[in-house]
Amino acid sequence: MSNNGFMNENNSETKILMGEALKKLIKDRPFSKITVQDIVAECNINRNTFYYHFENNYDLLSFVYEQEVQNIVDSFHKANATIPQAMDFVLDYIDKNIPLCQCAYESLGEQQLKIIFEKDLLEFVRATIDYYALENSVKFSEDLKSFVGYSYSNLLSTQIIWYIRHSIDLDKEIFKECLQTFFTASLKAVLEEAVKKGM
């Protein structure tokens, strides 16, 4: 059993190593110009090791971006971030990693990015609803939490992807203010109405 754990740990480290290599290479050239050979050379591993873990570069890119999003969400969970702070985490990450974010958008497509973002944002939105319930001594049904959670995680992921696509042309502060105002005000209104209706 310990051997399996050791293998899993090594497998994870190898995948992360390949992911770091891809992130480094993306800074210097377009994703379409990066080969498996480039990645394995950067990591000092062989091609068989790459194909043991990933089908192709797109599979690796998807893994990398899922890890990145998970790390962002973990960061604002650990910091007990408010919604404005969480949006700061996300937009700051995009600004600092725009080549990777735009590469993910262009190579994986909008739908795949939405799936990656929604999965982790859903947990955050539900935690926000639970926090509101605790602060206001109310209880919401699982149906309501699921409905609101999916609705707002979809909304947030759409806006984040829009930001990735248009970040060069946007005023970050105005975008952030609009997103935070819309999200906090509308979510609060929805939850207040749900309390009135006993949902």
C-alpha cells in the first residue's frame, strides 16, 4: 500500500513538473508551436513518461489549467476571502498569467474553460450562501442552494472568460467594480427574497 502511495506521489510530481514546463514554454512561444519533445526536454524525462500521463499537449494544458484554478480557489478559501477579495484573487491571477489564460481559451475553448471554472466556483458560491445563512440565522433548502449555486457559478465563469478574452482592452478596476456590485447586490437580493418565501 505504501508503494502505491509512493507511486501516486511520484506520478503527481511528474505531472506537475510537466505542467510547469508547459507554463514556462508558453511564455516564449505559441501553444501550437510547443511539441511533446519540447516538454520532455524541459523536464529531462522521456516521451513514454509523457504519454503515460497525458494523451497530448491539450490534455496537459487542461490538467495545468484545472490545477491553476483549483489553487486560486484554495487561496481564497484559506484566506476566508469575501466576494470582492475573491474577485481580486481571480483577476490578479489572470493579469499575471495572461499568456497561459489566453492560450487555455484559444486551445481548450470557451466550453471547456467554463467547465473548469464552474466546478470550483460552485463550491465558493455555496460557501457564500452558507455564510449568509449563518450570519442571518436562516436556513436555505438544498434545492435553493443548488439552483443559486449553479446560476452564479455559471455567471461568474462567463464573466471571467470574457475578462480573459478582452483583458487588453478593459479597465480592470471598472470591470472589477461592476462584477462585484452585480454579484453581491443581486445575490443578496435573491437570498433576502428566498428568506421571505421560506425557501
